[in-house]
Amino acid sequence: MQIIENLKVKEKVYTEKLENGLTVMIIPKKGMKKKYMIWGTHYGSNESSFVVPGEEEVTNVPNGVAHFLEHKMFEQENGNNSLDVLTALGVDANAYTTNDHTAYLFECTDNFYEAMDELMDYVQHPYFTDENVEKEKGIIGQEIMMYDDYPEWRVYLNAMQAMYHNNPVKIDIVGTIESISKIDKDILYKCYNTFYNPSNMTLVISGDFEPENLLEEVKKRLIDTKASGEIKRMYPEEPSEIVQDKIEQKLEVSQALYAIGIKDEIPSEDIVKRHIAMEILLNLLIGRSSNLYKQLYKEGIIYAQPSLEYEFTNIYAHCLVSGQSNEPEKLYQKWKEEIQKVKEEGINEEDFNRIKKMIYGGYVKDYNDVSDIARMFLADSFKGINSFDYLEEIDAVTVEYLEQILKDVFKEEKMVLSIVKN
């Protein structure tokens, strides 16, 4: 196994790519009682057009298949539901689907290997029938209708639709009632066999383990599958311009919700450095210690710090500032004025150093929790990133680099405002 060590947090990651193509990462945490296992596939809602390895024709599938697959994976041929089996073992089990990956996981203090047996069994043995697929359509249909009325999700998704013309990030991860109606067991098996090949998957385990022994336990539970070739993923072309600068929806809310989106170019290099810069910039502009936040709070425009995010994959990148406000339009105007002011006056070095230390502290804190570590390494691996890089790259982020990013990315013509209010 290859050992990657970071002396700043005194952590090691043992990693190996197996013969079947599966990447295994083990992060030992001596003395930690909790254990966490997550098995992910580089397959999310973005993938609806692809070429299966060994084929020439493009396969097109309905939106929502990745999420539908995640739901169906727990149902077993023997009539058991693996989620119930895991819960009976006393472990906290779950699964989730994002734009670029799907993951199956559990956290426990006891019964780790019994839970590992179950997780590795159900992920490798899909069971789809005409009947159980039709039944699931009703369940997911209810989930779709619930999300349609969920203000926090609508304000986010509307921001995506205002920013992106064709990119699949604008499509709801769960799909639509119309799109899931077209899903059948053959589509599910085709997508499973394409994307759930070990060569497209990563397994991360964190806890008090001897890495070499644990790796042998993983190998024992793997079925005999050969690595597949490269999956060709097809995405529509996306213009750099936004679709519209403002989008509004009426729903029953006690206070208006807003999401400010800033469309970025897809980062081709210095991905980690750019991500760190975006985090620092967003906190400098409207974080809890910023002048703008203090002003907005004092004037009663906001009552809590906004959520600040930089989201990216290999096909999209954007910043998001979101929260609740009595006057979202006024907040948006003051946000744009603050950006212009900082562009003209420059970034205060003292503020920059303080925010940088705070963000570094947040990175270090992630290593205290087995679930945070494992999920972080999994998500980063599908972006081609080693999570330790954030600890190493932060020193390379300078005031000058931040000011260049501010100038290049934070442009009014690339910004959108999404509002949900009564």
C-alpha cells in the first residue's frame, strides 16, 4: 500500500488500487471508538449520456437514474432490505446521490465487520424486477413532490437554472415525475454495470484499524470482477453567460429566502488553490466578521450569517451565498457595492490573515471526525484531489492572488439572484 502522510495534522492515508481497479483508502485513527466506511461510485445525476466501455453507440437515459439506483440497491433477492439489516446491527447506515457521485455508508462502534459484510454484499448484488421498479416510482414521485414545495431546495435549484443554460447541474438530482416514469429494470442494470464497476469506485474506511489487515478483509468480500475500460461521459456545451440575472418563486415561508450565485469558469489548474481562495474571499466579503455582514445585521436585513459555498466538478463551478432576509434585493445591492469597494480599495491584509487562519483551523478540525475525513477523501478523490492538498496549498494563497480572483470571477454579469418569498 502507498502511504501518504501529512505532518501538519499527523495523519496518514494508506491507499491501494486493486487489480480490479478499485481504489481503497484507509485512514487509521488510533484510539478512536467510532468506525466509518463509505463506498462510492463516480456516478451522479450529471451522467445521462455516455458510451459504455466496449460499445460505440451513445447511451441516453432519463434524468434521475443515479438517485433511483441508490434507492433500489438496498432491496435484496432474499426479501431483505439491507438498510433494515444494518440498523438491526446497531449501526448508523445511509446513502446519498450528488451531481458527481453516489455513496453507501455506515458508522458504528461495534459490529463493524458484520456491517461491512452487508454493505459490500448489497452494493455488489443489485436486484431489480419490473414490480419493484414500478413500486419505487411511486415512492420517489412523492419525494419529488415534497422537494417541489421545499423552499430551501427551490431557492438553490432556481439559482442553478438562472446560471446554467444546458449544464446538468441545473436538473434536479431526483429527476422529474415524467423522467422517472421512463426508468425500467434494463436501464438500471445497464447503468449499474457501467458505473458500478470497481474501476469507477473508491472505498474509504476510517477508524482504529491495522491497514494491511483491513485491506485483506476488503479483498475477501469482493466478487470476481474485472476492471472495465474508460467510460466516455457526454455533456452538452455550456455558454459562459448566465441565463437570467434574477429568478423569483412564491411559496409559503415565514421570511424570504435568497441565493446569490456567481458562475465561474471550470478550473483547469490550481483547483485546490482556487477553492481555498474562494472560501477566503466569500468570508472576507460577507462572513461573520466582515463589515458588510455587520452592516446588514445592524440594519435588520439579515439575522444570521449566510451559507457560503464554492461548488465545482469537472463540468461546472460556481459560488453560492444563501440564507434568509427581509429585504433580499437590498442585500443583493449592498453585496454588489461591497465587491466594487473591495476591488477599488484592495484587500486588507490583517483581515486576510485572520480569515485564512480560521479556514485552516476548519480544515484541521475535519480530521477529528472519522465521518468527515472519509467523506472528504471520497468526494475529493472523484475530483482528482488528495484532501491533504488543502493543508499544503493554503500557504500559496496570497492577497494578490485573491485580488486577481475577485477581479476575474466576481463580475456583475456573472451573478444571479434567486428569491423564494410569500
